[in-house]
Amino acid sequence: MTATAAVAGALLAVQAPVAAQASTGSRFGPGSHPVLFVHGYNGAGSNWNTMADRFRADGWPSSHLDQWTYDSRQSNGVTAQQLSAEVDRLLAATGATEVDIVTHSMGGLSSRHYLKNFDGTSKVDAWVSLGGPNHGTDTANSCFDTSCTEMRPGSAFLTALNSGDETPGSPRYATWWSPCDAVINPDSSVSLSGAVNTRTACLSHSGLLTDATVYAQTRDTVNG
């Protein structure tokens, strides 16, 4: 296996879905927003099947759960432009005035670029990063797609993204990081100044997508 293929496999973060579990905490209500899920490098919208099923069990209609898929090899800046259009599409389809964005891994970077550079802060109520390489990861040193090089610590993309306020505007920012995440190195990369930063149990990078506790905390955050 080539180094690029190996890293792509590591960053894919796909885990077989587990049975959705209904929650007893907060449920969909008049103040709830549509949720737009943004996957990571070499991923797909199906990565969110378990979490989306749990949201449905807690009352979110399928029309309000957008498991978006995009080309994760392209620049995160290009993805941010496409994300802007997807947010507008979701708002028009649901009649909502704001969305909540839940991201995994590299999905946090394009969505942050959208918030910072495409007036996204006026359309997003809550933003969630699960295992995001917000300050880079050394795992990206072995892959060479444009998006992957942007995940390298000290890249021009990350330097610009993290300049000034890391959590701009009115959205509520929250991150989750695992001490056992072997894909995001160092662990401290995930946390953002101005966000609520939460350490999880010993979860793998992909485990952040399907852990029941992380789901409940994410749900309560976006529904806050």
C-alpha cells in the first residue's frame, strides 16, 4: 500500500453503522435548526448514518438532516464556496433562517473558512468540530492532495484560517477531541480559542462519529 493510500484510509474515518439509539435528552422543537453534516478527508455523507439516525430518533425530520458529500481532494477553500451554496439550499428547502453545522475531521476546516470568509456567521447558529485538525496534523505530511497539504501544521491555509479570531461572529462553537485519536496529532490541534472544547473518552478518530455520549453532547449543543 502506498503512503498516500495508507493515510487516506486512516483519514477516511468510516465505521460500520451501529443501531441508532433513541435519546431521552433534548428533542427537536420550534427552536431547532436543520443540521448540515460535513465529512472529512476521503469520506462521504454516509459517514453520518449513525448520528443522523439518532437525530431522527430524537425528532429531527429527514428534511432537516443534510448528509452532504463533496470532493474532499480539492482545496478546502473551494469546498467552502460549495458549502455556502449548500447552506443556502438547505435554508430555502426548510424555511429556516439558520442552520447548525456538524463536522468531522477535515470538514471543520472548509466550514470554518466558510464562516470566516463567506458571511457564514449570519446563517449558522452552532458549529461543531469532532476531531478536527484545526491547527494541523502531522498525519497529513504523507499525503499530497491539495486539501491534505492544507492540513499540515503551518500551512498557508491554516495560518490564514487561524489568524485573528478563531471563532468569529455570533455562532456557538464547540469541539470534541479524543486522547486516543491517532489521526489528529497533536491532540491539542482540535481546540479553538473561544470555543467550548471537550475531551472525550478514549475513542478512535472514527469512533467520534458513532459514540453515543458524543452524539448526546452534540445534540444538546446544537439544540441549546
